[in-house]
Amino acid sequence: MMVALTVQGQAKAVWVVVTLAVGALSAAVVVRGVERMWRASAERIGAAAEALEQGRPPLHLLHAEPALMARAERRLLEAVDLVHDQLAALTGQRDEFEAILRGMIEAVVVTGARGELVMLNGAARRLFALAPDADYAGRDFVELCRDPRLQDLVSRTQQSGGALVTTSELSIQYPAERWLQVSAAPVRAGAGAGAAWVFVFHDITQLKNYETLRTDFIANLTHELRTPLAALRGYAETLTEGVEDADTQRRFLGIIERQASRLSRLIDDLISLSDLERGLAALKFETLDPARVVGEAVELMRGQAERKGVVLEQRSDAELAQVSADRDRMHQLMLNLLDNAIKYTPPEGRVTVEAHAAGDPDGKAGAGVEFVVSDTGEGIPATDISRLTERFYRVDRARSREMGGTGLGLAIVKHIVQLHHGKLRIASRLGEGTAVTVWLPAAGSASLAAAG
Ligand code: ADP
């Protein structure tokens, strides 16, 4: 009995030991499994974090963990996906914004609440002569823009605390003389880190210059028209009231005739100039012999030179290259230059017209022909030479009028030369004479081909 009991007791103990061993083994297996699962999970989360850091979308790997864990992980990955997409969209927007700012011709400057620079584009750097790559963030914009009037406008705008966009025009002296249209817009809270004002500067110098040219032109034109018209009306009225003396009558009629032809020359020149400027006078290019252009012009002006007692000569190189030019416009050009030369040369003086072979006067490759109209006349002061081709510019206004000049001749010449891809040079010495040189490229030359 005792023996049987002991055997039973031993068997029980073995079972307990076996059960414990199996339990421990299973627990170890489970722990290993859980550990592997956590490690795999941690690796996937780590990979997702790394992908986010590097701006890539995370990999969505299939795995067989318990549903609870897999769900949590999937949610995390979806959240990572979302953040990644938003980041990509924001980066795209930022690149687009930077490209727009870079491409803008307007200068854009963003300042903070204390006037410190937050951002500026390339055009702003160029406008304010700032270094292209230097970091100006945080610097006082008023200090950077240097021009006193602009500094005043920027500080007043920043202190105003206004909520509306303001636009004003002002001329600045530094770093260069310019007209600017300045728009200032307050930035709404939350629109950008630290941004308080956006300034947009539009360079309107060219526009202002055109405006000045236009108003000057109208003022000049009114003046040019008023003088002959007043004379016409005055003499016509006097004649209508009755003038007994036949000589006086003839003199008055002569004045009326001269003023009327001056008006008609003025209108002709104005139409010519406007057609040339607006490109309405389509040029008919043909190959012309330069010596012939000179010869025909001299023949046309010979009478005028003789009446004035001025000797008119021509000299052209033999075997000159031909030029591609509009015959009528070339005549107009030569006649204008010859008319001036004869007008401003006293009797017994000499006017010479020449045509020579010459390379491009600016030293560029290209064969061409130089037409030179020179005289031994009164000459032009050095300070006036650069302005002679402006409309209505004259050295001596009264004298030009007295000679029947319109003040438009050289402006017309300049346009004709430009339309022929040529170059104009005026050299003069007071009391000694003037030489006007027009260089035209030879027909079929490289410079004509380059000019298109
Ligand atoms: P204008 O009708 O007054 O001659 P232009 O445009 O032809 O107008 O010339 C402008 C000005 O240039 C003239 O008023 C004159 O003062 C000066 N000028 C032009 N050519 C000569 C020249 N050969 N000699 C002296 N002055 C000249």
C-alpha cells in the first residue's frame, strides 16, 4: 500500500514538473514571438520615420500581427502618408512662389513689424544695388534702401498701421535716378512668419520719359504752329483792311507765302517722322549704287547752293560696293543733310558730298559705305552735338526759323539711318564747319544678315 502510494506521489510530481516545463517552454515561445513582433513593428515605424525625414512616402508592408497592433500601425502609416503629402504640396507651393518672385520684373520686399527685412527678390536686389547672394534677413530695410525720399515713404507706411494697399509714385536719386511706383500692402496676421508689409516697386522711368517727351513735343509743336499762324493771320487781316501801296502789298503777300510754305514743310516733316517712328512707312529695299545716290542728290541741290553762292562738290570712290536701301528715303536723307550744310554755310563756303568704302565704325566685322556731307560753315558747339537729333532741337532757334528750318531734319535722318541698320556720326568745330557721316552696311554683308 505504502509502495503504491509512493509510486502515485512520484508520478504526480513528474506531471507537475512536466506541466511546469511545458508552461515555461510555451511562455518562452510566446515571449520570443511577441519580441519578434515588437522588433518588426519597431523597424517598420523606424523606417516610416526615416522615410518622412527624407521626404519619401513610407512603405506599407503586409504583416500578420494581431489585428489591434496592425490597426494601430496602419493608422500611424496613414498619418505619415498625410504629413508627407502635405509637405510635398507645401514644398511645391514654395518652389512655385520663389519661381514667380524670381521671374517678376517688379521688385518685391517683405518687411516685419519693426521694419526688418524678411524677404526680397532678385529685382529688388538689383534696384537697390544689393549683393545678389548676401543674406539681408533681419536688416533694417529703411537703412538698406538709402534714398532719403524712399526711406521717408517706407518709414511713414510702416508707422501708419493702415489696413489698405497704398500706391504712390516718387523719383529717387540713389543708387540711380529712377521713377518708381510703390505699392505697400499690410500683411494679414498669420499670413507669414514675421511678415508685416509687402512693398512692390515698379520701375516707371521709361514711362515717365515718354510722358515728358510727349508733353515737350506737344509744347514745341504748339509753339512751332503758333508763330507762322499768327503771322498769316496778321498780314491777311492787314491786307483785308486794305493796303494802298502796291510794294507793301507784294511784301505782305511774300511773307504770307513764305509762312504758308513753312507750315506745309513742317506738316510734311511731321508726317514723315511719325510714319518712320510708327513703322508705317514700309521701306522698299533695293540695291543702290552709292555714287549715284550722291550724284542725284547733288544735282537736286545745285540750284539752292548756287543761289546761296556756296560751292557744291561731290567725290566718290570708284568701284564702291552697293548698298541695300530705300531710294526715296535715301534721297530724303541726303537732301536734309545737304539743305543743312548749305543753310549753315555762308556764301563762298564749300559743301562736299562723298561716298567711301568703310568698315563698321564700331569696329564690328562688316563692310559698308560711308556717305559724308561736310561744309565749311559756322559749325556747332560741342555741347549741342549729342542733342541735334532730338525733335525740334536747334542750336539757335530764331536763326533756324529765319532760314525756314523745321527742327525735324536730323530727327528724320536718324530714323532713316536706323531703319537701314546704319550708323550716324556728327563731327563739328565752331567756326570751321561740320561733317555728318552716315555709314550703311554693304548689300549682302554680314552686319545686314545679323540685323535680320
Ligand atoms: P533745322 O530744320 O533747324 O535745320 P535739323 O534737325 O536739320 O533742323 O538740325 C537741327 C539743328 O542742328 C539746326 O537748327 C542747326 O542748329 C544744327 N545744324 C544742323 N546741321 C548743321 C550744319 N551743317 N552746320 C551747322 N549747324 C547745323
